[in-house]
Amino acid sequence: MIPVQLFRGALLAVGIALAAVLPASGAAEIGSQTGVVVDLNKGVWVHGPDLPSARQDAAVAVMDGRIYLVGGFGPHDEQMATLLVLEPTFPSPQANPGVAGPIVSHPGEWRLASTIPESVDHAAAAGLGGYLYVAGGRIEDLVTNKFWRYDPIDDSWMELPSLPFPRYGPMMQAVNGKLYLLGGQSSHGNDETSMFIFDPATNTWRTEEYVLGDSRFLAASVVINEKIYVVGGRDRNQNSLRTCDVYDPARDRWGACSSMHVGRSDFGLAAVNGRLMAIGGENYAGSAQDQESAITFEGDLRRTVTQTTEISSSSIGGWISGPWMPYPRHGMAVASLGNQIWVIGGAPYSGTAPVTSVLRFVSPVTQIKFQKGRVQP
């Protein structure tokens, strides 16, 4: 065992698998006597609970221990306006009694809530201050700048001030009381490298122009320690990207993190215990012959949709191959609750072919005791 120094003590793994779910932070609180470690490398894929009907390219967010799935493509490639809500059967430290609203609680089952005012696909969603926010995407065949807020207390939607520009396939994250919308394809030649920031206190958007080095859509993002990690995506030449960038809102500063081994777009990304897991997605070589951002998937030169995964180091300084999904998938919604990563819907091959399947990636959790003095082997 390699000793690891933490604060003034040391960590001693006692090898106890926990039945409870890991807190969202994935780390012990300062001053506590125990902590937990999640081993993503030894996680396994399990099934269910499946969706009541197929979905692809839906927006997803986690709020108060529940998973919210908005819009997307449904059966027969129909654009959907549904809001599906899942309360997992396992106890979640994020659960907040009294904020569930009128939706009847049936743990382990997907339940229908109030529909969003318009059918939409490829939108972005995030939870903030007890509300669910949904931005951009496509309504019918037009890229939209519409912006909605869902209140789970009274199960109702409200339209808010529109995005500065329409965005298709963007990302949105909540950090320190504000919403940050990045990436996505625009329309009418508008800048695609800018970032939109929404302040609920003033109910207004502001724009920071040219913050992304390259335009990208169908990328993925997560928040770790109040920093936004933006990974992969596809550029205007239809190249799937390997790049990883990190934004610190507190310092308003961008930095680079280690690139993935494989270019991925329309894929899943989750953060557990300070590490990233990139899941499935599409890989397009695009139109540029010398483009190195997209790398063909191992063992199959024809495949554009993969079942492979990659897991980062805790510092996002490198990636290793992770356990494969049972079959290829792209266009899925991905959510993280505790030590479980949920892969919801999507399609097993290129194009629109939504499925009802839900997969969970469950990682073993080990309890850690803090002890002073030397590390015992």
C-alpha cells in the first residue's frame, strides 16, 4: 500500500463496503474521523429501472435526490415535451423532504410531471435554488433561445428571459448561484465560442465573448469543486474532439486538462469522487484529413458509436480505459447520484433510434479511517 498524507493524519483503508450512497462531494468533511473512497475502475454495469417510453437527446439534471429528464426524441422519432422524474430506491444524502411537490413519490419508478410548454430536443438543463432550468435546443426544426424554469413545488413551468442567441446542443451548469451556458451550435452566424451567464437574482443574462478556444456542440460538462470541466464535442468540420478544458468562475480563468484518448461527441460524462468518466458517444473523423482530434475506436474501423469508457485521474491529468457498456450508445442522458452513474436512453447506432434502456454504473465504496502517526500496511 502506498501511504497518502491527508491533513495531519494518514489514510488507512479498512476495506468496508458501504451500503449507503456516497455523498455528492465524494469526500470526507474536514475534521471527520472517517471518509470514503470510490473505485471507478472496479465498477460494474447493471440494468434499470427502464424508461416508460424511449428517449434520446433529452436534457437531464439532478436536484434534491431526484433525476429530471426533459424532452428529447421519443417513440417514432417524435419530439417530446415530457418531464420524467425518478426518485431512486436507495437513500440519497441529497434528498430533501418537503420539496418534492405534488409528484407522488414512488421510489424506483419514473413518474410523469407537468410537460414543458414546447417540445424540445438537444436542450441543456441544470438545477439551482430548488428550480429546474432548461435552455436552448431545437423546437420543431429551428434552433431556439428559449429559457424555462420548472418549480417542483407546484409542478409548473415559467418562461424566463431568452438566451442572447439560440443554441443547439449546449451545456449548462450551476456554480455559486449562477447558471453558465457554454458551447452548442448557433444560428445566423452568431458567435459559438461565447459563454452566457444567468443571474437569478436579477433575472438577466450577460455574455462573455470568445471564451472557448474552438466552437463545439454535443460536448459534455460537469462541476468538480466549483469548477466547470468541458470535455469532447464536435466542431464545425464534424470532427469529434478529445480536448478537456476547465473554467474557474471565481477567478474567471480558463485552463487545460488532459485530453481523452478518443474523440467523443453526443456522449456521457459524469463526476464521482473528483474523477471524470466519459461514456460511449459518437466518433467522427470529419472532413479534415489531417485532423488528429478524432481517433478511430480500437478494433473496429467502421464504428462511429462506441460502448467504451474512459476514467480520468483525480487531477484530470490523464485517462485510462474503463469498463465497457454492454452495447454502444450515444445521445443518452447521464446523471450522477452518489457512487452510481445513470445512463438513460440514447441510441445504439448513429441517427435517431431512441431506446427505453437505463444502465447504472455502480462502483464499490470503501470506508476510510483517519489515524495519526505512521501508516500501517
